Amino acid sequence: MSKCLVRTESLKKYFPVKEEFGKTKYIHAVENVSLHIDEGETLGLVGESGCGKTTLGRTILRLYGPTGGKIFYRDRDITEIDMLPFRRKMQIIFQDPAGSLNPRMTVSEIIGEPVDIHGLAKTNAQRKDKIARLLSLVGLNSEHANRYPHEFSGGQQQRIGIARALAVEPEFIVCDEPVSALDVSIQSQIVNMLDDMQKELKLTYLFISHDISVVRHISNRIGVMYLGHLVELSESFELYNNPFHPYTKSLLSAVPIPDPKVTRARQRLILKGESPNPMVLNPGCRFASLCPQAAQRCFKEVPELKEIKPGHYAACHFTDTNYCS
């Protein structure tokens, strides 16, 4: 059996927003999210922009302090402890490759900085050799070490960011939309490279993306988020072929298929209504105002994320019937 590497229990993250007259409201970016990621697997996380995917990933890494709940790494509670010993084990690849690299540092300095902080090279020769090996691993060569980030394309900049994340030999990497800012042809190269490195280095990924097609290619399991809530979680193949939650169905119905006959034959699930305000906690399901088949119960009770069939979880009141089919 696979061993659990990362686990969250009822994780919450709220951001304060000050309004007129000194009042403070909170954006509920992550609300009661419980999940686990096993060693060597890739858990994909999808949802529309603003649903809390990135916030969840950064909160797991403790880049954001959690508002509530627990975070465990190898069954050790890391919710409130000093994270420095865990920084080597848990890394992140950022969405914007240009914005995540210091423009005043050379590639050698960018990749070498975490090596220096954690004392992973005893001599300059070891440091130089390690940087060269990391550049080679991500498809660059040693001649790139003395250049600056602006001298590279977007795909090359992302490779530098990946090399920096790998510099401390981590076990777990949060891939925060690592290909969303890249051309489609470059996206496939980066995704395939991440897949190959996972097998070679025995890495574990939390792969965040708004593109459900990309997530399907690389993930073992997929979680779907909506307004801070985890609404569905299942193995990749099962989620694509047998989605339970109406929001998941709407996402899948919007995925373009390069076959005109299939496209004409399938039925699009168009959402009508108004999205709820993330600062206002109304009772009931957060998706109820958009759900085409919502009942009165949906506006009164928050659905629990429950196991509908082995390994397939959904947060909907009517998953045990054909009501949401």
C-alpha cells in the first residue's frame, strides 16, 4: 500500500478585507478542505480562477498561515511549527516564470541560492557541478548558468524555476499552474518533463491547473474545487467517465474535443445564475445559485464530501440518485 505523504484536515484560509467605517470582512478562500496525497502520486487540483486552488497549495506549504485545520507531513503535524527543516522536503513551482525569478541574479545564483542556504555543497566545485547537473536535468546546458532570466523564453524560464525547486532534492512539489503562461507546444514539453522527473526522482506532486485536460494527462487522482470547497475527488479516469457533482459535469462539458461529430452530439451544461460572494457565507451549498437542478435543501444544508463509491467522493445532496444526471 502507498504511504500517505501529505494530509490536511478541515483546512481553512481566510483573508481579511477592510471595508468602510473600519469593518472587516473575510474572503473564505479555503473552507474545510480535507485530502491526502500518497508518496509518488500526482493529485491534480482543478477549478475556475479564484476558487482557492493556489491558496490551498501555498497554505499546505505554510507560505500562508492557515486560519484553521491541520496540515500533516508524514503524519507529523506541521501546522504551527518552524518550517525550515521541511523547506528542503516541500517545494513549489510558481505560475509566472518571469515574475518568480530575480532579474538581478544570474541563473547560477538563482539555482545556487537554495543550495547555499541548506549547505548542500561543501566546495565551489561541488556547487558548480550540482548546478550544471540540474540545468541538464531540465533540458538546459551549463552555458546558460551565467545568463540572466530576461535572456530566456518563457519555457526556458520555467525550466529554471523547476531546477531551483529541485536544487534541494525535495520529496513533494506544489506545481502551481506551471504551464498556464506558456504556449501549447511548450506546455506538453514541460508536462512530459515533470512526468519523467517524477519517475526518475520519486517525486510527489500537487498539480494545480484551471485546464482540466492538462490535469487529466499527468494526474493519478483529481480534486475539483469551487469557491474554497472541495466538491469532488476521484481517480482521473473515473472522474472523466463518471462525474457526480454538477459543477464537475459543467467543467467537463466545456472541454473542447477535436472532433466535430462528437462536439455536435454532446450536450453542453450551461450554468445560469449569479455566483455567490466569497465574503458572504450563506447557508447551504455554495454552488446552489448556479446549479440547474438545485432543490430547497441545497440552499439550507451544506453537503458533506462523502464517498459515493470506492475512492470516489462528492459533495452533493443528490449523488445517490439520478437527480443530478
